[in-house]
Amino acid sequence: MIELKNVTVKFGSASVLENFALTVSNGEHTALMGPSGSGKTTVLKLIAGQLKPCSGQVKVGAEKISYMFQEPRLIPWLTAEENVNLVLGDSPATLPLAQEWLRRVGLAGAEHKYSSELSGGMRQRVALARALAYNGDLFLFDEPLSSLDKTLADEMLVLIKRYTKGKTVVFVTHSFEQAKQVADSIYVLKK
């Protein structure tokens, strides 16, 4: 379970969240929407423990968090399969599974390419493969499909739903259609 109670986050004199509350039950898929600067990514950082609130409480009942950031954050000197393999144990024995994850996101044939050789949408799908392969108790997705066209985004949503079934998910998006497809609950944050 995730529970944020009376959380306030300020950067300098600017408040991003004030007395914010959110509860996500185990196994629930929750979407966060809202304009840029409304605090969606801040909420994910709080949940992941990357940020501490100025006040309030953050409780997260997950031991293994799979986090997909807005930007792919691929290691440039590693190939696509090596980037995915990092979360699988980084062993030659796990390379076939890394290749399978790349196939699932439509990147069969791109296993040996470096991030500089991939388009933005391809890099985003490598990051998605890596996040799903890590198989956390909790999945945090920060605009995971923003670089993809609608058809490809819909295909990736099906994968996200399939491989996070029964897991807790917090999914940040600007797309109401994506939120409806993936989430049990949708929260809209305002500036």
C-alpha cells in the first residue's frame, strides 16, 4: 500500500504540493494527470524515496520498485539488450530473457544497437522493457509512452496491463485515454 498524508513539498519558496493526500491499495492501478508543474513527478519521487517531504508522511509498502522515468536513462555505452539485462542479473545466462523483453516491445533486431543508434521512441521502449523486466512489487511510470504514436502506445499499454496485473501501479500521463485504459482510479492534480 502507498499512503501519502498531509504532504507538503516546496522548492525554495514555491510550493509544489500542499497538504497532499493519496492512498493506493495493493494491486491497484492509479493514474495521475494534470498540467506540467502540478506535482505528478514529485509524487512519484516521494513514493520512490528520492525526495523527502517538507512535512507530512509517506508510507510505501513495497520492497522492490520498478521505476520508468520520463527520459529513458539508458546507459549509452551499453547496447539495448545490455541495458535490459542489467536488471535481470547482468549475466550471459539472462541475455535471452533480455532479448525476449525487447521482442515484446517490438524491438527484435535492435538488441545490439546503442542508444545513439535508436530513435526516441525506440529508446523509450527499451526503458519500458527494462522496467517491466525488473518486475517490481510496485511500478512507477512517468509518462512512459510520450514518444510513441497512438497505435504503438496502445500496444505498449496492453503489455503494461498484462505484466503488471496484480501489482501496484502509479502511472503519470497527460493522456486521459491512456489513463482510462490502464488505471482503476484517476487523480487530477492542479497547480
